[in-house]
Amino acid sequence: MKRYLVTGAAGFIASVVSEKLLQSGAEVVGLDNMNQAYDVRMKEYRLKKLQENPNFEFLQLDVSDRSLLDNDRLLGKKFNAVINLAARAGVRDSLEDPWVYLETNATGTLNLLELCKREGIGKFLLASTSSIYGNDAPLPTPETAESNKPLQAYAASKGAAEVMAHAYHYLFGIDVSVVRYFTVYGPAGRPDMVMFRFIKWIAEETSVHLNGTGEQSRGFTYVEDIARGTIAALKPIGYEIFNLGGHEVISINELIAKLEKTIGKEANIVYHPQHPADMLTSQANVNKARQVLGWEPQVSLEEGIQVVVDWYLKERSWAKEIKTE
């Protein structure tokens, strides 16, 4: 039986990756520090579902804490791979506390790479971000686009993690896949991202806060598709970077219109200035993932939006209390 260490296991994407690995018959050791970067009730909801599977073991640990290298519950487990999805995410919050972004995303990655080296774990997967491309990337953006001019500490910390992973690949022969996620959405998504926030605000008939004119655009991909691509990237690869996501690009105004139609209510939009840390658009070139990993997104935006709205309405009794800031 295969065994995987998945960090950030109570997180949005990591919980779905863990679920799919468990469904395949693998054992998963999930690690998460359950921080309060956003409303922890969402993390507890995801974690509870994972803990229903007897092949899932949960460890409440912080990847940025060097002591995890001496943790008896991690040593000698013979993991087939470390899947590092633990991260401090979000471009705007990284302006408030850049230190925690560097500690989690860069130092945390270093600790896990060191664990791979010491334990002889041959495969390391690192979740990175489309934010690494900055504002001047060609569209759709290939992996070869310039990525050394980040706009905020979040992207800078992910860039540091990527180059550290390459160093450990070069020095110690660790096989590394870096997956750069574009805008991901789905049920129980991060409450600080637009899909959850807009659905909640429209459904509860409260103000929809919009930074900029709404003409900025994003490429959206459903979380199940992202999880499949992540697992596909566990194949032996050497050291490679893959874009995942961003295949259906719409403006934020178009997204709001789709949500209004699906929910059956109008949005009360309050406009705010464009945030300087926000990218104006994102669209992934996923040809490499298609050719090397055999990955194709399968869930359309129309289908995905319906699933997320249905999930919110089903879980509304508690989901409406989730903080979006």
C-alpha cells in the first residue's frame, strides 16, 4: 500500500487531494497546524470528512517548525512522496505579515525537503502559484514566462520555495514536481476568495465588495480537476514545473452575473479602488501538463458554479456564519 505525507491537509486543495488518494487505496498522513489565517471552521469541516477514513492519520504540526524533523510520528514511515500543499496563501494578506509567508512557504518547504533527504523519500511535490508571473506575463502564460519579478511577498515566498526545491533536486537527487495553481474554486473553498465570498454575499443579500471595475479577469478551474492534475504530477519527472488551472477565463463582472442567475438574486455591488497587489488577469497555458501528465480539465464553469452554490445552500446554516475577511 502506498503512503503519502500531505501537508496543509485541512486546506481547500489538499483535502481534496487527500480524499482522492484515500479513494485510490493509499494511506495518507495529513499534517496541518490549523492556523486562523481564515475561519478555522472551514478547515474543521474538511478535516472531519477525512478523519472518517481509517487510512487517514492526522498530525497537528507546523511545517515551519524545524522540530518536525525529529517527530517520531513522521520518521521511518517510508512515504512514497511528500505533497507539500501547506501554505500561507492570498496576495493581500502578505502585505500585512510577510514574515509568516516566508516562514511557512519558504522555511516550511526547506524543512520538508530536508525530511525527504534524511528519510530517503524520493518524490517531492510543491504547490506554487500563478501569482509568481507578475503583471507582464504573456497570455495564456507558459511555464517559461518570467517569474522573478513578484508583486508581493506571497509570490516571492513561493519563488523561494521553488528554487530551494531545485537545489535539493540537484544536490540530493530528489524528484520534484512544482505545480503552479491558477484560480481554483469548489465546495468548501477558501472563504477569502471571490467564489465563496460572492456566493455568500449574494445569497445573504449583503453588499458585494468589489475592488476595481470588475473588468479584471481570472481563469477558473474546479478543485476536482486540480486535484487530479496534482496526483498526476507525482510521476517521476526529474525537476519540472507545471501550470494547472486557469482554462476558463471570465471577468469578475461576468462571474457575478453567472452567480446572480444561479442563485436567483441580484448583487448589491459596492466598488472599491483596485488593489495594487492584485494581478489584472491570469490565464494558464496548460499544454505542458496536457502533454506530459495527460491532464485535461473536465468540469465546466457552469457545472462547477452550480455545484458550489448547491453546496453553500445545503450547508447554509453554518456556512453563512463563516467570516470572509
